[in-house]
Amino acid sequence: MSAPQETEGLRLTDEEKARRARRNKAIGLGVAGLCLLFYVITVFKMGPSILSRPM
Amino acid sequence: MSDLGADLRRETLISNADPLDFLSLLKPRVMSLVVFTALVGMVLAPGAIHPVIGLIAVFAIAVGAGASGALNMWYDADIDAVMGRTAKRPIPSGRVQPGEALSFGMILSVLSVMVLGLATNWVAGGLLAFTIFFYVVIYTMGLKRRTAQNIVIGGAAGALPPVVGWAAVTGGVAIEPMILFSIIFLWTPPHFWALAIVRKDDYARAGVPMLPNVASDRNTRLQILLYSLLLIPFGVAPFFMGFGGWLYGATALVGGVMMVWWSVGILRADDEGKLKKACWSLFGGSILYLFAVFAALLLEWAGGLAWTLLRGSLA
């Protein structure tokens, strides 16, 4: 079996990889926070009527 | 031999940004002032808003202000790069690519307006959108590089947060938030021109026509004094109109007189050293002034609320 070929193009340094990971985490937290924000807005805007579901 | 092409490719293709760099694109110090003034506009407004919705509204206004800061840094990266005060910002220092800042600012602008509109009402949402538009398009793109009146007219963007806060509660605009708007609007020129006198060379290098760079020294100093004088009647107006109490009235009066005092110090400074000292006094003092008058309004409101609750629990 031949050795895996070197991939072409730019290769990230460890520092760049760490920064990318931190950016990804921040984006993840931002999206999760936004979901929570819309959930909270919905609950507090609708109040008790959120439970009112006519069949 | 270094390969310039590869270096350039690397620089443009690989983001070197840390999440904290994006946070500093939002100009956190400006944001804190926006949060404070918007909160005061909100608590003074007649009517009630659920505290959680109120907090979300303040958060949305802060993010909207931050987004306009990011868009400002995207557009002004060339100016920032040649000015000592701003050269270390994320874009001129190469940590964030201009395109990243543009997308970041645009996304946050849209989201902040959407959240404020959905959480409160669309008058507040529309006013926030207008504030961002005014700061980015009218001030940053239109006025800043063209006229010495840049920060006078552009000051409207910084003065709008209490109006947005008021609208978040009432769904409209009234004379009270417009008075708060006028206070910040009239406060802006002396505050920034004091800095512009000290940073005159920086602005000259960047080609930004701040008043000290295009008008005579005397003219600039007189205009600083004029705006500070105008600030006194507008500052005490909330007291006479009944939405500011004695604490506020005294703070605004003493603060207004101090603003004029510092401005006279600039007018009378007869050498470079004294002028710089006087400018820093007005610059720092003006921040204290704005903080003090809005804090007085907030304290009076909190005191009134505590009194009502106490009376209610005793009755």
C-alpha cells in the first residue's frame, strides 16, 4: 500500500487551528443563544395564552 | 526567498481572527453608553414593559449599536490604519479581514432590528434601523470625510438610543425622549472637538476634516463654548418639564456649569501644554457629565420605584 498523498494547498498552523476552533465555538454559542432568545421572547410575549390550544 | 504571492494568499484565505477581535469590532465602550442611555429612555417612558422583554430590548439596542460600530470600522479601515488611536483595531492590524467585518456588521444589524421589532414593536425596530443607517451611511460614508460638521450632524445617531428605548415601551415618540436626544446631541461636539484638538495631527494625516483642522483655533474654541452654553438650558429642561427631580436638576446645572468652565479653559489656554490639559479636562469631564445626568434620572426612577413598593407593602 502506498503512503497517503500529501494534500495540496494551504495547511493551517496549530495556532490557526486553535483560533478556528474558538471561532466555531463562538458561532455555535451565538446560534444557540439566538434560539434561546427567540424562545424566551415567544414565552414572555404570549404569556399564559401560550398554553391555550383550541382543538 | 519568501514567496510574496503565497504570503498574500495565506493572508487573504485564512482568517486569523479570535472571537475577541469580533467583540472589539462592536466598540464595547460606546455600547456601554448606549445601553445606559437607552435604559434611561425606557424606564422614564409611561406604561409598563415586562422586565425580561425590557432586558432583551436593551440587549438588541446594544447589539444594533455594536453592529454599526463594526460597519464603521469596515468602511474606515484606511483612516484607522494611519491614526495612532485606532491603528491597533482588528482590521488595520490584520487580525480581521474587511469582508468578515462587513458580514458580521450586516448580520448583527438585521438580527438586532428583528429581535427588537419582534420583542417590542416596529416603531422601536424602525428607529433602531434608522440609527444604524444614519451612523453608517449618513455619518461614516457621507459626512465624516467631507465636512467639518461631520460629528455635529452625525451626533444624531449617538443621541437616538433613549428615543429607541422610549419607543420600545410606548410604541411612539414624545417630547421627553427628544429632550434627552437634544442633550446628547449638543454634548457631542464639545466632547469630540476637545479630542480633535489634541489629535489634530492624526486627523490631518488621515485627511478627516475635523473642525480644528479646517477652522481657526479661535473659531473651534468658540464653537466648543457655544455648544456647552446651549447644553445648560437643555440639560435642566427635564427638571422644569417635570420628568427630572431635584437631584437631576442640581446634577444637570452643576454639570452644565462645569462643561462651560472646562470650555472656557480651552478658550483661554495660551500655550500648547495648557491647551492639551484643558482639552483632556473637557473630554474626560464631558463623559462624566453625560454619565452623571443619566445616572441621576435612573436613580430618581429607582428611588420612586422603591418608595412605591415600600408604601404598597406597608399599606
